[in-house]
Amino acid sequence: MTRIYRETLGSTTVDSSKAEQGRDARDTSLTNAPAAGQEAHMKSGPDGEELVVIVPETNKDSATYDGIDWCGERVTKEILAQVKRLKDEEGKIVTRFSITGYSLGGLIARYVAGCLAQKGFFQTVQPVNFSTVATPHLGQIRYQTFFSKVFAFLGPRMLSRTGEQLYTSDDWAESGRPLLDVMTDPGRIFYQTLSTFAQVRFYANTVNDRTVPYMTAAVETSDPFRDHTFNGIKIEMDEEYSSVIASFTPSDVPKPKPPPPTLFSRMWFKNVKSFKIPLPPVLQFKFPGNILVLILIPILLPAVLGLVVFRISLDNRKSRSRLRLLEKDESYRERLVHAIGRVERSIEDAAVDFMDDPGREQTSLLQADGSSPATASSSASQEPGSEAPKLQSVDVLLPLQHIIVQTLNALPNLKKHLVFVDPVTNSHAVIIARDVKRFKHHELGQGVLRHLADNFIM
């Protein structure tokens, strides 16, 4: 199952469709990972259902820079094409639908759900499972650090349309609002469709996720796991699913931090030997290799950063060029417009929104003290409703992000599952056990995948 989810989630979204063939529907069981764009069928079950897993292949490489909306349009097209193929070539009718997204794919999945609903897909198909894993539901968070400020400045400029949307600096469909705001509006088709799924599950790393931190993945306004080693939090792990938290208990009395070791003491040398530079796993070495890498950083870092900036700039230019062509294509423009139900506002819509917005803004201000209506309770498999301790003195969320927190936590069938992977440099890839062959520690995420699979409703 590990490789299945590694490849499936790594392709940003999954279409898991329950199909039946006439009156003699057959169930299937997925045993091997499908290649991109292909399907995997699972063996027959007791009720004759068949599970078909589709891995979208259109959002590869720099195509993910084109924006959540355009990526979602492509995936929607693939799903509908596969549904048509199942009907025309195999005589099978899709009756149930589930979708899972990893990282940015979770936002794309939310957009896809709205697109499918706009096309009438769910008039005959039942929405069942909606799951996201390490997805930035709030967009990127602007922490009060130097690097965070640099990324907040460069992200919208260097990551094309996707960067603008993740940093909520876009004006989507000339609506005057960022896409993440529109997708969380209870009056819009995206949120309404998400509310119809039988179960909605958010999986979030609690620590060490440098790509999608806890608050944006878990949709929270505070972080009880910040400085978890010394803040006194008690964490109970699930005995059946490794790395999944069963429960946790925050503490108002943090542990005292130990004093730093004396220079050249035994503890100092021990820390030097175990010291790991926050670099990718392929560049992590034990003593004395770690010291050698540290010495070479002043030489290697400028070259590596130069290559990274060059690659990102190149992908950004390619994406901007594609977007200009897409915006000129009338057929694509129509698909984009109709997929969101003509979300461009008329003057009458703007007047209605003006009356509604003050209430939404007031609600966000009420939550601006760092608590949210659906925050971490004593159970790690959370349902909305309780308050988390105020462990952060500085509110790092934007007013819009507070609104998104409140609205998403109001989803009727939402459950959150928290993951604790420590110590690792970056737990973002570990949570889906992305590459267990190259990196042994990625096996820590296999329990998360089993939890996701075991809670999947057929």
C-alpha cells in the first residue's frame, strides 16, 4: 500500500471511483501502484462493487505553477474522460466518488470537487471520501522570521499563479477576492460540495514540516506543538498506526530548558557529533562528515541557491507563457468560468456581499485572539468544537486566514488526524512514505497510509 499512496498522492489528486457493471457489479482490489494516468482495479468484494483508482498525469513538473484552478481544470477533464471511457468501453457506471490530495493536491482536490458539481457530476454520483494530507488549506503562513518574510515577498513573484494563490495575493476571476477565500465561502459551490462528502479528513504533521506547517495543514489558529520538547505537552501515540497521535494534553507550565553545555565538555563534544545541518537527507552525514559539510557550505550554498533560483525562474516563465495561451483559448476560458458557476460578480452580487461581509469580518475578529472554533482537543482524531491553549503570543495569521479556519472547521463531517514524526529534518515527505527505498526513515509514514486506507469508506 505504501507505493500506491506514494505515487497516487504524489500526483496531487486521486480519483477513487466505485463502479458497477450492469446488475452484476464486481469488486476489485488494488495491489500494485498504477502508472500515471492508468487505472488500478481491485478484486471482487461481497457486494460486487469495483474500486477504480485513477492517477492524474496532466499536472507534472512546472505545470503545478499554473495555479490551483488550472490544475483543477485539467484533473477534472481527466476524471470525466475516464468516467466516459468506463461507460463506453466497459459498460460500467460510476456510482460513488472519493478524492485524496497530498500537499498542493489537497487544494486542487477541493477545486476539482466544485468543478465536478458544477458539471452535474454529483447528480448521479455519491460523494464519499474526501481526504487531504499535509495540505496548506490556509495558504502560506507569514511567520515573523527573516526567511518567511523573504519567501512571502518572492513566492508570489517567482511561483507564478500558484504562488499568488498560496499567498492570497491574487484577484481570482476578477472577483476582487483570492481563490482560497472564494473556495471557502459557504455560498459558493466549492464549499457546498465539500460539505456533501460522507467524510472529510485532514491529515497534518504536527512538527518538522518545513513545507506545510501544522496550522495551515490542520486548519488551526494556534500551535500547541511549537517547541514541543519543552512546552510540557504530553503526546500519546496510536498503538496500531505508527506516527499517528492518539491524544495529546497541552500544559500551561513549560519545562525549563537545560543550560547550554560548557565549551569542550563531554556533552559539548556529544552534541557536535550528533549535530545535523538542516539539509536534504542526501546531504546528511554522521560525524565527521557533518563537520566537513558545514565547512563547505560557504562554497556550496551560493552555487546551489543560484541553480535553484535559475530553475524556479525558468519554470515561472514557462508557466506565465502557458497561462497567456490558456487565457486566449476561448474553450478554456469558458470551462474556467462555468466551472465556478459564473463566480464573477454582477453589481447585484456585490451589493449582497457587501451586506454579508461585515458579519464574516466581525467573526474573524472575534477569533483573532488565537483560538478557533475547531482546534486541538485532547483527542488527536479531532472533531470541531473545543478551544486550544493560547501558546503563541504573536498572531501570525491574516484576517482572511482566520475566516478560513472558522469556515472549514464548520464542515459537518470533518475529522482531523495529527501525525508526529520526530526527529527528522522535514516530515513533509515522510507523512506519505514517499521513498522508503532511498530513505529508511520514510517508513515512519506507513502507519499514516494504513490509517487512511482503513478509514476509507467503500
